[in-house]
Amino acid sequence: MMSDALSPQPTTPAAPARPAAPLASAASGARIIAVTSGKGGVGKTFVSANLAAALTRRGQRVLVLDADLGLANVDVLLGLTPKRTLADVINGECDLKDVLLQGPGGIRIVPAASGTQSMVQLSPVQHAGLIQAFSDISDNLDVLVIDTAAGIGDGVVSFVRAAQEVLVVVCDEPTSITDAYALIKLLNRDYGMSRFRVLANMAHSPQEGRNLFAKLTKVTDRFLDVALQYVGAVPYDESVRKAVQKQRAVYEAFPRSKCALAFKAIAQKVDTWPLPANPRGHLEFFVERLVQQHDRRLRLPARHPAHASTGGRKPR
């Protein structure tokens, strides 16, 4: 029915270092939500776009960051044609505000360029410019939705670790649950992350969504020290296929559809999530955390994942 951009074969990070603390202190800021999945084809990008549309309808100022730097497709899903991309900002050719696309209902989108290098591979000068770019728009934003690539590659891990909330999208396929577990296991054991939110997509009934969540928690409760929270289910809906063909958000094209109503309910839940009580919620600190991960990888020797410490985990 829909597909995410395909990502390269996942690789295990070479240096599983814990993220450093933010560089400065500030008041509460925007919610930073990373939408991710263990595999492609589960509708992750579709969820990102329509969650953003539903939050915008609730009066939130929302920015969608297409963080699939290899195969960008948020703009394609919404029928938008970017003249400039995040690559131009990274290269210092324009400001972030110059690449922002206006999506349905007032959503703003930062398009990525296919083939762009990963954030963790940028130079210090490029990192500094990116931090400044996000700082310039941070006062005009309530929610940043990050549409990551699929899989467990370095780029995915970097964005997820830097975010405040992690929303894992699953569907009723054995490989979806298996790969979602692999992602959560990596983030928990190698990076000390312990809290994840789960959304079931393309569910044929509310009970099917809950069953998917139960399958995932059965293995995580047995083998991992994590807390999973169920966000809800997006139903299988023929209007989704029609919206994708029209290159429009289903929330905009078919606002009374079962799918759109589900996103409305999910957006209401997201609005109740606590705002960050520390600088992690600010856009500039989100990007700074990406920078720090890069710097630590340069300084720390690589460790074999099997020898990585799993003790002393702290709640996110």
C-alpha cells in the first residue's frame, strides 16, 4: 500500500558510546519526535506526514525533517518539488528557511537530498552551520517530526538518540516485529535507551494493533530492560491508497476517513506527552547532540559490540 525509502543494509555502529550531555542550559522547548522502524515498507514516512498534519490541525507549529539522507521521499509523498535541500544548507549555500517547503495545513518540511552523506560524516564547520541554522527557527516551532531512514544504520541511530521521543512503527508482518525488536535491542544495549513508544500501522482492527504490541512486549520484557508504551493503531483503509496516489496527506484528502480519525486521536495523545524539562527538547541541542556523537566517534576506539557494556543504564 505504501513504502518507505529503502535504506542500505544495516550496520552495527563501531563505537557504541553514550551520548554526551547538551552543551548548555535552557528552558523547555519543542518536542522532538523521531519516527522510525526496523524495516522499510511499514508506512513510516506516511505516519510522519499524517501525524504532522494532525498536529498542525490542533494548532501546533510543526516541522518535518526528512532524515532519510540516502533516499528522501517525504516531499514525494506530499507532491512537493524542492528547489533546494538540506544539502544546500550543509554546504553553506543558503539558510534553512530558504529550503523549507509548505505542506498541507501549514506543515513545514525540510527536504533531504538523495545520496547526501550522513549527519555523522559532516565536517566540524558543517556541523556548526547546521546548529546555527536550526537555532534560527527554534523560536517558531512546537514540534519537530523526524522521518528517519529504515533499519539500524548509523544515520538512523544518530537521529533517534538525539530525539526526545522515539516512535517505532510496526505492522502485521513477522519481519516488522523482528526488525523492530532488533532496533530497540541495539538502542537499549549499546546506547542505554530505555523508553520507546509503539504505533501499529495498517491494522485491520484495534485488537490487531494491541496484539502486535503484545508480541513485541513479550520479547522485550523477557530479554531487555525497556519500557514500551502503546500509542495506538492506524487502521487499514482504502483511502490511504487513494491519498498516496494523489500525493496528498490522507488527513487532508480524506479528513473523515478511518485513517484520518485515527491520526486525530493519536495527535491528541502526543499533545499530552510531557514537554522537555531540559535542553534536549530544543532544536539547537538536538543538532548539538548529533555533533557530539560524531566527535566522540572520532576520539573513542572502536569496540566489538559483544564487549560493549550494558550496565548502568539510565532512563531517557
